[in-house]
Amino acid sequence: MGNKNHRSAIVVILGATGEEPPPGIGPVLEGAEVRFAVDASELERAIGGAEALLVWDFRSTELRDAWHRADRLRWVHVAGAGVDAVLFPELVESAVVVTNSRGVFDRPIAEYVLGLMLLFVKDFHTSFELQQKRRWMHRETGMLVGKKLLVVGAGPIGREIARLARCVGMETNAVARRARDLDPDFERVFGSGDLDRALPEADYVVVAAPLTAQTKGMFGSEQFRRMKRSARFINIGRGPIVDETALVKALRDGWISGAALDVFQEEPLPEDHPLWDMPQVFISPHMSGDFVGWHKALGKLFAGNFRRWQQGEALVNIVDKKQGYASPG
């Protein structure tokens, strides 16, 4: 897999410029011939002869268009947790190894989700509205202790969410590909086929799953109807996992109590989308994992993997291209 000649490798970085290369990748700039591409046409010109590609914007789809020019490509690294944008059939069937940035966003996203659950249970929406109106109105709010959390996706992000939730006394369950009785982070893990059975007991449902053929459209009318009317729905996974038309109807008709959404089917969310006008909905622009210094953390992770690649060592965060995500180890 590796390349032990430190000056022979050609690395292409898609989505950044030579004037402002990604922070943290100094060892790569010193140890390889680095080419930069910001769009599909530039990538087509740059990728010929390149052995490694860093996809700096995880949403970039230009590789598929330039694939016919990738004559020596052996490794693609995505600067994000999700890799769905690069898993087109030709790459999946090829010998090219794909790695991702698993681990960088676990804690910040978990803190973000904990904050969202606190926002709901402590009714911060109303407090902020009353403050704007200069109104003093005493109220009682709820507590998270004893509430049931269902995390859809038992990967590292979902597990970190569960660990923080347990710190405040919540009961944590999960939905994963396969059911299991014993798990260090969840009281119970349901198989994906049992999602509908797991939903009715949850007070908070958090989607933390990757976008795959199995998870696309996973939440529709049937799933929202099965949830408690008092339940809150949080999506920090991927927008296409959720049927947004069904979600809007569920919120309007009171099937669920509220939603917090960081990802959407179309991003940016169109200005005329009905979700903007719903008072029980909290919207953020795909930023739940973006902490101060995250760019440098992504760059350093890639640089570390580049060193392993140069030395012929095993890469970290290798993606199972058939499943669509990286497994531990």
C-alpha cells in the first residue's frame, strides 16, 4: 500500500488552493509533489499520475467526473466522517483505498446534541422570546434525568452522544445494523429492522447514522407516527435519511413535539422551506461538529495517515466501501 520514496508520490488536494493550503498538512507539502484543484476541470488536469487524493470538502462530487483520468490513484482520503459523495460504483469496485476523518467530530457533535436536548427540556426557546419582549414570566421546565434516548447509528459519534447522555442520567438505546444485548454504551441495541419497535419508547431520537443505501429515507411518515407525541427528533447525520415532507407533516399535525436539524436534503436550506417558520424547530447550517480548530485537526489526521502511507504502514480509518463507513481499528 505504501510508498517509501518520500519524493516520488504525487498527491492532489481537491477543494483547497495552493495560496491557502489546509492547515496541519505541512508534512505532506514537504514529502510529496502536491497539486491543487478547486473544481472538476482542474481535477481532471491534476489527477493524472497522482497516487493519493485528499478530498478537503466532504461534499465534493468532482472525483466521479475525473475518474477516467485517475490512472495511478491508490488512496482517497475524505476530510469528513461521511464518505457518501465519493462512493460511486466505479470507485467502490476498484482497488482504491478510501479513508475518512473518523474521530475528529465525535465529541463536538455529542456536546452539540446534549445542548439541543437541554434547549428543548429547559424551554430555552421561550426564555429567549420572552427576553426579547422584556417579559418576566416564571415557568417550570423538565429534566433529562430518566428520559429515554434512542440513537440511530452506533458508530463513534453515536456512542459519544450516548456517553454524555448517560452522564445526565438518561437511558440510552441504539439502532445499529445488528442487534446485541451487551454493549458498553447502550442499555440495548436494536437491529435496523426493529427501528419501528424501538421508536415508541424514546423521548429523544437522534440520527447519527451515515448515508447509505440502507439508511436513505429511513425516517418517513410511518416512523414519525410511531414516536411519542412528546418526543423530539434530532438529525446530525445526513439530510436524505429523512423524508422532510413527512417530517413537516409530523410537526404540523403534532405527531412529535419538536425537531432540531443540522442537515437537510438540500443545503443550504431554501429560504421558502416550511421548516424555517416552525417555532418548535431549531435549525443550524451543518455545523454541529465544527469546533474552533477543526480544520487543523483534519489536516493533522491526513498528515498522519500520509506518513503511514509513505512508510508502508497500515492506514487508519479505512472505509468499508460496500457498507459506506469506517469500522474501528
